[in-house]
Amino acid sequence: MKKLNELSVGDSCTVVKLNGSGAVKRRIMDMGITKGVTIKVRKVAPLGDPMELTVRGYELSIRKADASLIDVE
């Protein structure tokens, strides 16, 4: 199983599981990243952090530390 932070620009994936707990997990879910949603990696900053994603039709920037909590396939 891959983590979201391991994907490259242009890759698409489906969320399988959200790891983490409490406020961090709640914040990720509030951004629209839930089990079964499709995500496309649009850009990655020059130093690798943050990543820009397309989720549910909108653009979202997320830190690599948060992306490492998301299992995808």
C-alpha cells in the first residue's frame, strides 16, 4: 500500500484509509479527503513541501507530513 506523499505529479489515486487520530485526522477529513475519494497530484513545491492536489473538483495544498497519513491505491 502506498502513501499519498510517495506519488508524483500527474498521478491519480483513491483513498483507502486515513491514519492518525484526533485533530489531525479531523482536519484531513474536513478538507474533503475521505475513504473512497479520488485525488490527483497537480504540483509539488520545489523543495517537496507542500503538495497541490485536486480533490472533489477543487485545489488543495497539503503538507507532506499530513499526506504521509493517507493510504492510497
